[in-house]
Amino acid sequence: MHKDTKRREALLYHAKPTPGKIQVVPTKKYATQRDLSLAYSPGVAEPCLEIAKDVDNVYKYTAKGNLVAVISNGTAVLGLGDIGPEASKPVMEGKALLFKIFSDIDVFDIEVGTKDVEQFIQTVKNIAPTFGGINLEDIKAPESFEIERRLVEELNIPVMHDDQHGTAIISSAALLNALELAGKDIEKVKVVVSGAGSAALACANLYVLLGVKVDNILMFDKDGMLTTCREDLSSLQLKYAKSCNPKTLTQAIHGADVFLGLSAGNILSAEMLMTMSSNPIVFAMANPIPEIDYNVAINAREDIIMATGRSDHPNQVNNVLGFPYIFRGALDVRATKINEEMKMAAVRALAELAKTPVPEQVNIAYGETKLNFGKDYIIPKPFDPRLISVVAPAVAKAAMDSGVAQVEIQDWNKYEEELLNRLGSDNKMIRMLVNRAKTNPKRVVFAEADHLDVLKAAQIVHEEGIGEPILLGNREIIQELKEEIGFDANVTIIDPKSKKEKERRDVYAKSFWKSRQRRGITFLDAQKWMRERNYFAAMMINEGEADTLVTGYSRSYPTVVKPVLELIEKAPGVDKIATTNMMMTSRGPIFLSDTAINPDPSAEDLARIALMTAKTVRMFGMEPVIAMVSFSNFGSSANHNSSKIREAVAYLHKYYPDLIVDGEIQTDFALNSELLKSKFPFSKLVDKKVNTLIFPNLDSANITYKMMKELNKSDSIGPIMLGLDKPVHIFQLGASVEEMVNMAAVSVVDAQEKERKLRQGNQ
């Protein structure tokens, strides 16, 4: 992407439609005067009095127990340095966003306008009663060490400087597993550390707790090896200082078992790497350029076990694997601090999780056949949904065992279930979808690329590595729009109506005519239709000149779907095409079918729609739990719409007994498990979380998904085409850029799946 375009996009993201990335949302009703009188005066006096009697009641009557402060003075912001408190605010808001989406923790970001250590400490202490925990962020060393030490000692809530301890915890988990794979004794390994800042020192300290000997750690900063002869070292750095006989990094790396890099890019050469011991462990975590390039390293040493800070290589040391779940566990037992026992519990939980079978949802997200513990998988992936239910309980238990917990968890199974339920209201599915698409990008035809928003979507698809766009439309208009938005990549542009494309049009027309000549289509008709972009685009897919097609932005759905159904065959065994929409809701993704094609499906149609939807749900790495919804419950009405659902369910129960599906059922019963269990304990949906709704007709499905989208502001992906033999998908008229990007990602994943099944069929 052009630098100016990327800059503009980043600024617009933060500015529109509302400045910033977080907001405060009420958790109580406020519609009536009675509600307001309870929320504020006079009703609010009652909880105030209860808290005055016993200060611990603040956790019972306020949001303190789920509220963390992300606090910075902006003195060490990412790679930007000392930019000041106001300029650090976007980063702190970003951290708040991560807390919320990964562990459902609410955050206020606080930027403090002082560099004075004592003033900073007093400011945090004065506001601490508001919060259940404090996350220190982007504070420069050595001040950060003293600030954290004092606050941990003087406050009775969890305090952690994530820049230090987050990296230390994740890399320690990676170290344990890497040593196991290398067959090395942690007490005997020689470790070279490049970097002597807060993160490097925290890593070394935790490695020592794990068993690495201090004498076996050689640490370097920009001025060379830390030695006792240097006068510029802090007391914390002196712990790793050696006698006054400094080595160069090249000398130190010779025979080393572990290299930990938290410094600068390209300081470790392939030649230096060759001098390390057998099965060397290299954690090159400088960002964006690591201490040694990943490809250079693995080509130099086949026996290397490597991790980086980058997401485009295996074994990413990413702090998001740690801080959301460490604070989650600490808050849930009201820990008075985050101690070493809790950090070690997080380390061991992460290390053990990497050794357990990986959910199919994670394999799909990363485009893997099956992730297995090994050199390329020594720490869990950030999108692993098990993280919250594994790391947080381990941290909570360690807090209880070490005596810093003020509340004890009695039912661990219930607690883990509650943790998993916290993750419903996020967009992880979209991130996983895009991530999977990027593992094997496909050629995507954008049939309306001479529209600005469509071209913007194609630009994102190209720049994010989701797919390789093929742009259809008026060449001059597309070129002008590309220049306007800074889309300077050399991508294919095709104008179906141009003279240049006559030969290809004729080839497509002949192919189409041969397949339709006994259905009233003349060759002249076929030639005429090939000038129309959607016919042309569909033939590109049929002829193998593109992998997938997305269209529909500028024309009504019926107009666009007609050429698709005429040119693209149904998949084997499919009688009718249908669609589903994936809605991102507060309870997680829910699939709604059929939202665009069949006005009044029969019982048999509904059963087939349910089966096709189930396949799509599995494509997203989820196990379908299907409710066939109606205005009635289990035979309470003899209406045609109810009876056809009962017939469909009976068919599915008989011929697909392993499919979790039931109905007819009203939507509230389908989505409220307690209500369902109390009234219909016989249902196959009891104690299951419904993620798929099949509607009796097009009216109800289409109205529902559009109402959810507008009233609840639920993100929607779809309508996703079901039952076609080729990956073709249609936007809703006037779809947003984001919706089109998501649909393009769906089309790429669909193409990947169809390709995989074709390979399996040919084997």
C-alpha cells in the first residue's frame, strides 16, 4: 500500500465514525424514571452505605472487580519513543480493546502527565480505589522498574508492567517446550541475551526461576556485554554482569544453546548461528525486523527451533497470549498482587496447552491440516479459544495457593464454562476467516471494480494478502480510481466490453452456448451476454481463469443471481441453491438460513438447507447446533409453516441422527437454554448452545438478519451461497467496504475447501 494511503486509512480508522476505539456502555436498565432513581439519587445511596460499612462491598455493587486501568506516561511507546501522554492515548485505547475482546475485561486508559517517578506513583495510588487491577504500559526503563516495584508493594490490587512480564511469560513457555524438544537440561544450557532493557531483564529473571543458572546467562546491550567494570549499569542489570573480560556477541554465541533477542534487527548472522550448539533455540523478537531473518535462520540450520515476534512465521511470541488471561484470573479471585507463582502458573499452562490436541477451529484459522506439538508449534496460537479457560484458571489457582486471593473458586468446571461464555461478543471469527484466507490466497474476480467502494475492497484484499484481485469494468475509470486511492499495485484489469476481449468473449460464448444450446439459447444470445460483466465473470470461473467471484454491489440481488444460477452448476447431489448469513452477536456467531433465495421452501427443501448450512458452519471450524425456528413449539400449531418444519426435523432425525437439530421451536426457546430445559427437557438442543437458525421462509429469514444488522449493529457476513459447484458469492446491494472484504475472504476459503475436496476425490 502507498505510504500516504496507509497513513490516511489509519487516521480515518481512529477518527470515524466516532473518535477513538472504546466507549462506556450502561449495564443496567435506564428507560424509566424508576430506573434512573435507582441508578442515581436517591437509590444510589443504599450501595454507598453498604460499601461504607464494608469496603469489600465495592466489588459487589460496582464494576471495580472487572475494571483495569491501562496507565502510561508515554515515555516508551512502541517504536516511537518518548512521545508524551496525549500521543500515547491511541496505543492505550488499543490495549483496552485487546483486554475486552480477549478476556472481557473493561478498561479505562489513563495517560499521566509526569516523568517524575514519585509523582507518577502517587497519581496511580490516588486513583487505585477505582480499579480492580493496574496494567502499566510503555514506561521507559529504568523508571518502570521502580514504579512497578513500589506499586506492587504499596497497593492491594494486581499490578503488572506488561512490557516486561508479558514477553517474559510467553517466551518462558516457549523455552520450556523448546528445551524439551531439543532434549536439553535447563540447568545446563548456555543463554545469550541481546538486549538489557526491561523486557530482556524480565525474561532472564523468569528463566532463572525456571532453572537457568545466572552464571550461564551472558547479556549484551548496545554498548556490549554487561560486566562489573561498567559504570553505566543499573542494579538490576548488575545481576547478569560478568567479570571484566568482555566477549563480543560473536564470541559469546559460539557454543550457546539459546539466543534471546530483544534488541535490534539483523545483528545475528547465519555464520554466527552456525557456531551455536546442536538443536539451537533462537528467539529473535525484535520487531518488525528480527535479530536474524526467519528464512535465513531455518535455511542455515535444519535443527533450529525458532520463535519471533512476527505473525507471519511459526511460534509468534505475542503478549496477547498472556496479559488478558493473567488479569482475568487475578480479578476473578480478587488477588492482591500478581506474584511470581501466578506468572509461573501462566508459563506452565501455556506450555502444556501447546502439547494438547488443537481444536479444528484453530487448524482452519491457520490453514493447517493438523497443528501438532513440535519445532513449528511450541506455543499456542493467539486465536486458540481455549486460552481463556486454561490460563486464567491456572493463574487464579496459583493466587489461591500462594495466599494472595481474597475470593476462592469452588466449582472449577462452572468457572471454565463462564470464561468461555465471556468470549461471545467479539469478532474473532472474522479474524480467523481472514487469517485462513491468507494461508492460500486465490484469484478473486471483482465484477464491479469501476465502483469506488468495490475497488477499495479489492485494494484491501490485495494488500492484506487475502487474494489476488482481478478487476472487471471500464479500464479508464478503474485506473483513475486506483490513482485516487493510492492503489498502485499491478493487478489484472479486464473490460469485458472492450475490443481487446472479443476473442475471449467468443470462446466463453461458445462454451456457454454448447452447454445451453438445447435450452433455447442461441450462439448470438451467448455472445451478447458475454459483454455483461457478471456473465463474463462467471465464465472466467468456469474456464479456470479465476478461482472465485464476488459481485452484487451495484445491482439488485435477483438481477445478479440470475446469471450465476444460469452459468454455475449446482454441486453434486444438490437440488436447490440457498444462502446463509453469519451474524456476529453477543453470544457468538449465529448462522441464519435461507436469507436470499427460496421464498417458500418445502419440508424437503428445509432439510437440505439445514444440511448445506451445517457444512458451511463446519467450514468455519464450528460444530453446528441447529434450531428449526417457527412461531410454534413442538406441534403446538397445525399451521402449514409449522408442520413442514416438523417434517424436515423428522427427516433429519431419521437419516442424520448425529446432527444436533430440533424444532419446530420458537426463537426465544432456541436461544435461552434455561427456558428450553424447563419447558422442553426432551429436546436435542437442551444444554447445547444454538449457533444456527433455519427459518420457514425467505420473509422471516431476510427480515431477521437485516433487523439484527441495523438494530443491534451486528456484523454480518453474507449471504453466503450454499450448494454451488464453484465458489461464487453475491454482495447485498450497497454493501460496505468491510462487508465486501469479508465476503471476499469467504470466497477464498470456499475456493480452498472446494480445492481440498477435489484433491481428496482424486486420490
